[in-house]
Amino acid sequence: MTPEHLPTEQYEAQLAEKVVRLQSMMTPFSAPVPEVFRSPVSHYRMRAEFRIWHDGDDLYHIIFDQQTKSRIRVDSFPAASDLINALMPAILNGVRGNRALRQKLFQIDYLTTMSNQAVVSLLYHRKLDDEWREQAATLRDALRDRGFNIHLIGRATKTKIELDRDYIDERLPVAGKEMIYRQVENSFTQPNAAMNIRMLEWAQDVTQESTGDLLELYCGNGNFSLALAGNFNRVLATEIAKPSVAAAQYNIAANHIDNVQIIRMSAEEFTQAMNGVREFHRLRGIDLKGYQCETIFVDPPRSGLDDDTLRMVQTYPRILYISCNPQTLCENLQTLAQTHRVERLALFDQFPYTHHMECGVLLTRR
């Protein structure tokens, strides 16, 4: 597969292979047949990062082949959103003949939304100055005159220049309701927006008969927290990254949700607090024992859950686990399956044309 060609004719076969592979991995846990959610076959990525190659008076986007490390020129990228594909030549045309914007530019990052907003970050191996700010503002205004709803950011060592702001607001239709999600530049967001909608709707479905409160670890900008809030009395969610916590607080207000509490803590710290190992100033005024959490939701990094958190998760009657790495999920399930059984299984094709799979399991206590 080349960056400018997607083997769309192979999509069905590749998805079928993932289904078989996931079923095989989940066989030891007596999992049900997976519910399968297809990705759009093109223009599914809402974000993309490209290195910039300078070639005389020209410059262009490149990526590196993961196996050979060879350089590949990228003029269009059908895996990315239509907006990214429209912005790629527009940004380069504005930069190419402009010394202040071009000098030592080495990377461009694009973040877009289904609501047609974009943040574009220009990364440099040099100090940025007032001339850069002035020329970047001129480029931004020219792009806006062409109809792009865009914000530009300049980054260099220990430097970040925001011309207006460093975020965009996504609007997702989730089960017939529009959800607003602030997404901050250089922070984690779900890359495949269409698949994110399916994941949120599936999580809502599997928890619709829930009782009590929900505890969520690794909540990010509140992506799942807010979508699930209507199925629980209250939601207590943790996240360690400050920009994501700030975005989550905004999203709570923007969606008029009043039963979600965000705590800035890592999963490991929260586990220590729950186990009485440490006391945290950040928990002052929060009555952890007042929550009646019968369900816990986790969406951990690729490494999965650490041993202490895994044992803490095991104490809850219902566990909803979203995983971007089925291998570490299965490693965690070797412990969780001792006390819980897999009730629901889903495959979300977040990363078409790759080996990667995103999946979800609902476990209930035996």
C-alpha cells in the first residue's frame, strides 16, 4: 500500500482476517461472536503528521517506510479527511515562497473534525520570532478567505505560538444526539471519527441497563464519560494530562451534563488512593466512598493495565474495557476471567489496511 493509494478492493478480506484473528485470540475466554463495526474505506483519519522535505526551491510532505526507512513523497493522502487533503497543498503553497515560514520547517501536523474545523501545527528547528507570527497570520487569513476554518500554531524547542487558539470543537452525532468535544492540539483524540461514533454507541448500548455509578480510568477529554453519563447516576473519571482535563471540563459544560466529576490523576495514583496507600490533595472535597460504582470503564494505553490497577478493576461487578491492543487485553483477561465472564465482544476497525485492531469487551462477575 502506498500513501496515495488505498487497496479498497482488499478491505473486506482484511476485515474478515481481523475477525478470525480476534475470535482465535478470545477463544480461551469463551467470548461470544464479535460484533463487527466497519470503517469508511477512505478519508477516515481526522489527523495526520508529515515530515517536510526541502528540495531546492521546492518542498513537499513525506513519510518514511517503516521497513526500509526510505523516503516517500506524499502529495495526497486518501486515508485522511477531505479537509486534510485540501489543506496539504494550500499550506505548502503558502509556505513555499515565504522565507519566514519555510526556513527550517521540518514537520506539519494536521488535526481536523467532521464539523470542518482544523488546527495546523508547523514545527521548526529554529527560534520563531515576530516576523514568523506576522507571516503566519497572513497565511491564516488568506486560507480563511478561501473558506478554511483554520487555526495555525508554530512550534520550536520550548516554544509554542498560538495565533488564536490551540483547539477545535468536534460535533459528533451519537445515537441521535449531537455531542460536542473540544480537541486540543498535541493531545490524544480518537483518529477515526466515524469509528469513534460506533464505539460510543456500542458502549451506550452495553451499559443501558446499568445501575449505580460509573468509574472511568484514562478518560482523556471525556469522550466516553459524557456519552455514558445518561446511563448512570454519576460518573467519576480520571485523567492525568492537564490539557485533556481542561478539555473534559469544557465538554461537560458544553453538553450540559451535571453528573460527571473529573479528577486529574493517573490510573496508578487513583488505585493507590482507593487502596489507602497514599493521600492526594487533589481528592480533597471528593467523597470517594460516597460513590456506588458498580461499573468500571477502562481504555488503557497499548501496554494495558498494570498489575495493581488490574486487581482493583477486578473488584467491580461490571467491567467495560476498550483496547487498542488485543494482545495486552488478552494478557489482562487471563486475570479478569478468573472472576468475570465476557458477555459482549466488539471489533472496531479503527485502523483499516493495517494489522492493528481496536476492540471492546463487557465483563460481568461470575
